[in-house]
Amino acid sequence: MLTFIAGLSLVWGIIIFYSSLFKMKKNDYKSESPIGVSGYIELEVLIKLWNKFPMSIAKTLTILTGCSFITFGTLALYTIYKVS
């Protein structure tokens, strides 16, 4: 199960990293919806706060999020299968 979670984290991080570098446009980093529409108020407030940053900082934070998922997945796989 830990192998599955580590692999999923690694793949998810690669998808986030690739999307933030090559696929996402300037409008993808902005949210125009009002707070309370989706039901996840905490997440919506966080995204509204995120929108106050310049686009370059938001893109950098998205890239760092992808890198952290990749790092977690790699370290978890290394811990599971490390050869002594």
C-alpha cells in the first residue's frame, strides 16, 4: 500500500510540475468564483488569498508543490526499497 501511495505521489507531482511549467496560462492561476459556491470554504479562502500574489509567485509556489510531491514519492520509494 505504501508503494502505491508513493508511486501515486510521484506521478501526481510530475503532472503538477509539467502542467505548471508548460500547460497553465495566466488565467489558470486566477479564481473568479465567489466564496461558498463549492462548499469548501477553507480552500476557496486560500485560493482568494493566493490570487493576491503576482502570477510569477503563484507559478513558483505551484512548481514547488509539484517538486514536494515528487520528493515525497521518491523518498518513500527509496525508504521502502533501499538496499543495505
